[in-house]
Amino acid sequence: MQIIIQPHNFKVSRDLEQLIRKQVNKVMGAYSNHIERLVVRLKNVTQPNGSSDPQCCVEVQLPHQRNVVVIKRSSNVRSTIKKAIARAGRTTMQQLSRRRSARLSGRAIISDVEYDPRIPALG
């Protein structure tokens, strides 16, 4: 799994980068071999009242499936990052388990078919 951190008008300290990598490995570690790339985008979003809140967008790229994209915003940057990565982890796990269930149910249907000589073969 490749981890990419993309700050936009946002200063990422070494501590913050380590926090991101630690959280990603903690949350996504069990199924990291199913993830091609994980992109964490950080930026400050200006509110109508003039204040600025950090926003974290986590994009998980899975092979042969739709990407998982989660966006979180709050006043605390560490909290925002942790919540976004945790939600992306849950969503990724759900998507992978759905795909696994579909594959397994497809195999079960095929394995239940019996050969009947009275039915002509297809093709």
C-alpha cells in the first residue's frame, strides 16, 4: 500500500505526518495488501465567519472497485485526521467484504449445479 500525503495551503509537520502514517497502518494494516494507494489530502477551509477549519480527505484506491472517499472537517486537525481515516477504514472493510461475499455466493451457485444428460449443453 502506497501512502501519499498532499497538503494544500496547509503546513504538515513531521509529527503530523507520523500520526497519519501510524493511523493508516493501524486502521488499514489488516487489509493493506488489497489497497493499491491511499491518499490523504489536508487543507484549511475558510468558514463564512472568517475562521479556518482543517479538512481531511482520505481516498482509498482498490483494484477493480470504486474508490472509497471520505471527507471530514472539524476545528482540531488531529481529531479530523483520525476520524477520516477511521471512517475510510470501516467503509473499505465493508466494500471488501461485500465483494468477497459476492464472489463466494457466485461459487456456491456454480458448485450446486448438477449434471443432467437430458439437458443440452450450452454453446
